[in-house]
Amino acid sequence: MLLEADTLVYDNDAQTVTAVGGVQIDYAGNRLVAQRVTYDRKTSRLIASGNVQIVNSDGTKIFSQEIDVTDDFADGFVNSLRLETVDKTYFAAESAKREDGYLTTFSNGVYTACEPCEAKPDKAPIWRIKAQKIIWNGQKKTVRFENSNFEFFGFPIAFLPAFEIADPTVKRKSGFLIPSISYKSELGVSLSVPYYFALSPTYDLTVTGTGYTRQGFLGEAEWRQRFNNGQYSLKIAGISQMNPDKFDANTVDSGPAGDENKLRGMVGTKGRFDLNPRWAFGWDVMVQSDKNFSRTYQIDGFSDSTFRSEVYLTGLNDRNYFDLRAMRFQVQEDALDSDPDARADKQPWVLPSLDYAYIPDMPLAGGELSIDVNARVIQRSDLDWVPSAPAVRGIEGTSARLSGEVEWKRTIVTDGGLLVTPLLAFRADGSYLDASNASVAAINTMAGDPDINVAADVQSSLFRYMATLGLELRWPVLFSSTSATHVLEPMAQVFARPSESDINGLGIPNEDAQSFVFDAATLFERDKFSGYDRIEGGTRANVGFRYSGSYGNGWTTNALFGQSYQLAGDNSFASPDLVNAGAYSGLETETSDYVALAGIASPNGFAASVSGRFDEQTLEVRRAEVKAGLDIDRFAVSAKYAFIDEQPLYGFTQERHEVTLGATARINEEWRVFGSGTYDLKSDVLVKNGFGFAYDDECFSYMMTYAESRELNKPDDVKRTVGFNISFRTLGDFGSKSSSF
């Protein structure tokens, strides 16, 4: 024990030692500060008075005018005290008694997690609990309230005879968690009550019971376990639906006519383990009784409209990358399998997919060498065929492909500042296809001419290659003045290569290169297809310029403009494939559409950009996007306009115009309001809109949202959602993610 004081008085007759004036006692990590402290040798107790402050070894602070404690600070009695924990939670009481070194009883106490107002310390906090008795058990790590009132902004709103929460210093404790409520027309009002089992520092179990007024009881259980190198979780859920007929008839949720969907459930698991600093193994898998259960009942972590079950192995080292995974795409939808619009059974198994990228550390001939390998095996049990397009989005059967590519490039800077980059690339593909008769018939139908039979072109095996010789020239020119700097960079590329092989017979499935956008961002890419199933062939030149500017006042500008030219060979984007990739892209003609982009940004939070694609002959807009945003002080607003020309082969027979607006305003440090909306100009439909408000501070948060959504073909069928959440720090959250009606 270390004691400091202005004066020490020893009374041998009374067997007391009294320290007076600036007393400070340090013992076993505890500290006591007071104006006067008397130590009674007979009872081994300390009586401190005058602005007493005790700081325990765990960081808890106790403030009072008089405290009576044992000499080891384990037990004691205090009148009119305040207590502050290391996690910024606060207790106050008329008196408190500590026994056995861990059990503290507060009489007529108050508890809150809100910091006192510095300007008005006597002002009631946002929330607090007043109780006749508060029992803090440091051994069981619990705080029990008896005969308590919950006050909000100083007003009592609920009487609670008795309840118990975890010790504020504890991160994990078994017990009931805060319940939640929600509403959905098919399910009714629901109340979810979770119970948490803290079984070990490394694993736990959460069991949740949810009662739906229209569908009955849903049970959920989630097991989580953590190891030194990773973690995994296992979730199960199930229900016996009371009223399947509350769902739309002839849907997955209700079941087909005469066969109600009563018993429904799922099992899902997620995990990831670091095998070493470079390699990781993991999985994310879901199995359910029907394809829409997890989405209907919003099972946390498994409710996405398209869930990807996968098992993977990844490796990363500097610039080298390896990824091997098996995948199954699970579309969660209402439509029965017999519905022609159903998508779930048309999704493939990917067994497996492989990506490997390697860049040697040492340069080769002064340049950079890169090696890329991609492989995939796809198995699909149902043909994905859209006769109205027409398009064969997925072959029924099995297809496999192995692709390897090597690229070398080197950038040379001339004396005049010209950047010259020669490039050599070689790619080879080997593929296998086992297509069903239905797939072959669909491909023949897509050919358009009944006298043409392309069955012979649906090849069971294929080898193809692509060799590329490229040259890129860039000449950045700097213009500067006292107030601005500008860089103008003319740029040209030429890629000489043979035509893409085996594309005109519609005999090669296209699984991973179905969609791409030709714009300013992709103008200077060597291969503009989005995947490996297609290869850009023929000799092509890309020409344009880039510009960037910065100004002394903090403003910046940027721009890009260019065009692409098919110089020789077959144009891959004008050649048909099973999904009409390349149609309406702006690259299907020998001279491509113009693409452009321009942007501006200011130091005060304003930014705007405009991009577009323009017809190479008429300059008519084919695709455009305008974005603007402002974020200043407590106000933020964003706006976006998008336009896409009609694309009949993709099912879009009309132009698409869409405007999206969003705004957030912070009224003060705690309150904010927000809203957003999306409007389809062509259909004259407000596709979705919503607004809300929120309050946030250090101990309490509240959010309320309202949203509406409409389908373009059913504008009068409005889906409304309401969501709210209330969070009290250390007590828990209460609310719902969303409620629909």
C-alpha cells in the first residue's frame, strides 16, 4: 500500500490512523482519493470523506462524499454515490453496499448508458432505469433490477417488476435477447424471441422462436464456433404452416392446387478457415425444402433473391491469385417449376470454376509477363431458352472449357515523352459439350431459317486459339499556368489478330460472356467481352484522348472521348451467338459508336459526370448516364438519369428512361431525415420511393422508414414496407428490418 497525505495522525489508544489533506491511497491496482481517511486497525476498515473517489483495478470509478470500505477494497458501504464503469455506463443511488468482493446492491438506484450533459449535469438523460433495488453480481456478470421504471426523456413509460441484463462489461452472456416484431400480409403479425447460450468463449448457440398470427410457429437455431484460424456457423429453421392459402394460389409458398405446402424448412452453413497466410478454404451452402422458404421468412444470411451456394479454395500472394470453387445458383422465387417464367431449375451447377493468375517477379525482356488460366464445368438439367428473344441462355447438358492465356508487354518512354507499349498475347481454349436434343432444337429454331440445320455445328469438342500482336501509343502533354494544370493525352491502340473461330455456326454455348457495355471505361480494353466463352477477334484499332485538369481553387476536371475501328477480319460483335452478345453494343459495325465521358468535382462536396454512347453516323444517343451529387455540411443530395435505347433481341422493345433522386438532411447532430425515389419516364411509373428519419447519439438510436415499390407492368399493385428499429446501448435492439402490407 502506498499512502500520500499532508498530515498523518496516529491514535494508539483508539488504534486508528488518520490521513488528512490531499489523501491518496494505492493498493493492488485500486486507488482512493479523499480529503480525509481514517483507518481502523481493529476492524480493518477505511472511512473516507470529502470528495471521495475510488478507481478500482477494472477501471470502475465511484464518487461520493463518504465511503466505508475494507482495507482490500473488496467490501464496503456508500451513501449518495455515483458509479461510472470503463464502458461508460452509469449508476447512481441513495446508498450502496458491496459484499463478498463481487455483489453490489444499490438502494433506490438509477442506471443509464448515456453520458451526463456537461452544461446541465442535473438534466435527465435520454433514457434511464430507476429501480428500488439494483443488484450487480460481478461473479455471475449480471445486473438485476427490481421494482423498476423505464424513463424516456425523463418520463416513465413502462413499469418492470423485475428483469435482468448482462453486466455492461461483459461481451457475451447467456439469456434472452431483445425481441422483434414485424408484419406481412401473408404471414400476419410476428413476434420473435431469441435466447442466447454463451456456452464457451469459442462457441455459442442462439435459439429463436417466432410466432406468426397467420402461419404459426417458426423455430430457428444457429450454432457458431470460432477457431484460431477461422470460424463456421450452422443454421436450421422450420415451420408447419397453418394457412398456406393466405399466399397467392399456385405458388411455391402455397403449393400447387390440391397439395398445400405445409412443412417447410432449411439448413444453411457458412465457414472460412485460413490454412496459412496465403491460402483460405471456405463454404456458404443452403439446402431447403422448397426454393422460396428462406426468402419468404427472411432467414438472416440466406434470404437473397439469388443465393449462391459454394465451396471454395483461394490463394493470394503478392500479385498472384488462385481461386477454385464449386457453385450452385439458387433463385428464390414464387413461381412453380411448371411456370414458364420460373428461373430456379434453369440455373446450373458449376463443378468447378478455376481462376489462376501469375505474374513473375522478374521482368522478361524488360517487360511484364502475365499468365492467366480459367476453367469451368457447367451442368444444367433444364434448357434456358427464351423463344421471344430468341436466345439460348443456357444449354441443357454438360459443357466444359479450359482456357490459358499468356501476355507480355513493355512500356518504352521516348525522348519526346511518347509512351510506346508493344504487346504480345496468346490464348488457347479447349472445350467439351454434351447437349440434349432439346438444346439442339432450340439452336435450330434460333437460326431463323427452317431449312437450316445447325445440329452438325453443335460440337462435342473444340480447340481454338487466338494470337495477338498489339501496339499502344500514348503522348501525355502537360499544360500549366499559375492557377491550373492540364494534361491532354492522345491515345491509340492497334491489335492485329485472326478472326474469332467457330462463332457463326451458333455451336458454342456462351455462359460467362453474355453481357457487356461498350463505353468510355471499356474503350481501350484489349478484349471487350465480359468472359472467356467469347474471344474478340479480327484486327481492331481504338483511338481517343484522355484529359485531366486541376485548379488552384481545388476544382478538378476529367474527360475521355474515342472510337473503335474494325480494320480486318470478322467482327466478333457482329457475329451471332446463342445469347445475341454484341447486339446493340455499338461495336457491331466496322466503325463503332462514339463514346465519351466528362466529369467535374469541387472541394466543397459537389461532383458531376456525364457519359454516353453516340451513333457513329447520326450522333443519336444510344446510351447515356448523368450523375450529380452535393455533400456539404449537414445536407447531401444525389441525382442520376439513365437512358438506354431499345433492344428488341433482349426483350426491350422501347427506350428506357429512368431518374433516381436521393437526399439526406441532418437537422442537428442527432436528427436526420432522408428519402429517395426512382421514376420511369417512359412508362410514367414511380418504380420505387421511400423516406425516413433517424436519431443517433452515444446511447440511443431510432430509425423509421417507409417505402413503396411498383412493377412496370402492374403500376397499381403497390408493395409497401415499413421498418423501424430502436436501440438502447447495453440493453439491446428492438424493431423489425421491414414490415410489408
